[in-house]
Amino acid sequence: MIAVKKKYQALMMIDEAHSIGVLGATGGGIGEHFAVDRDDVELWSGTMSKALAGCGGYVAGSAALIRYLKYTTPGFVYSVGMTPMNAAASLAAIRQMRAEPEALDRLRRNSRLFLQLATDSGIDTKDTEDTPVIPCIVGDSLRTLALSKALLRRGINVNPILYPAVPEDLARLRFFVTSCHTEDQIRSTVAALAEELATLVAAA
């Protein structure tokens, strides 16, 4: 994609919302994962509300481009900047992530375990790999909602992603595995998911 961008003299933005803090040797995101020269991409965006457990987001780029965005983007013109507290909390999260690389190792082990158990149970996770954000494709918005409620009754909180956020045949539950989950929690969650999904299918 970078080669194509350069050929046609286009600008490129990469959204690292689901990769920052989880991909790459130090959690630096998809750019680090694929050893991308950061200067080859004009804009890097992401969120602080997932791996960094905060609120808000960021857009990074050259000083000139960021200055242009600050003066022209409605989010800046009609809103306010991030609060100092949110910025400080996200910075602290980044520092802790760098100081505790073993947490990233635990996250990857937990993610691989969840994905393997789900795959072994016949749960459709599409082409998911190397990420702690793991879908369970249900393919129907109403059944996805029913599955979410059934799991919540069993103490498992997982949000449904429904049409029009995704096509109807890709309606899904989205699981967020963390480094704090235990192996028992992961095993019991996948087992409960498989049971409730089978019940839904049988009732259809």
C-alpha cells in the first residue's frame, strides 16, 4: 500500500485503534509489527480507550500537517482538546506497558488460547490471528443480541456488533481478551459461548 501511495503521490493514514498496545514487539502497533518506516505514512491515528484504558484518541503526523488539521478539522474547531487528566492517564499506561513487557506476553498467550479454543469448538472467528480482539460471527443481528444477553446472564459481558455497523451476515460478538484474564476464565467463557451458540442454532 505504501508503494502504491508513493506512486500516485497520495496521502496515507493508518488507524491503529486495535493494534496500539497489542501488536509489535513492544506494543507499538501495526507499524512496529510490520517494521514500517513511520515517515512513509503521513498520518497515524488510534484510540486511548482500548489498550491504554483511557478516553479519547490521537492523530500523529508532521508538525505542518497536524497544524493544518487543528485549524480545519471540525472536531477541533467545534470542540475542545483532550483533558490533561486523560492525557496523563494514557501516558502513564504507555510507561507501564514499556516497563512490564511480560504483560504483553501474557496477553498474547491468552489471545492464542482463546482463539484456539474457539476454533476447536467450531466458532466462526473469520481470519482472526495475532490479536486480542476476537469475533464470534453469528450472522444475524437478533440472534447476536440474544446470544449477548444469554452470556450476560452467565456473568460474561460481551458487546454485540450489529447492522449497520457491519453487514447483517457478519453480525457478531466481539471479545476483548486482556492480560489479566485467567486461563480458567478463558476456558469457561469459550465453553459457555459454544453452549449458548448451539442452543440458539437448535432453536432457529
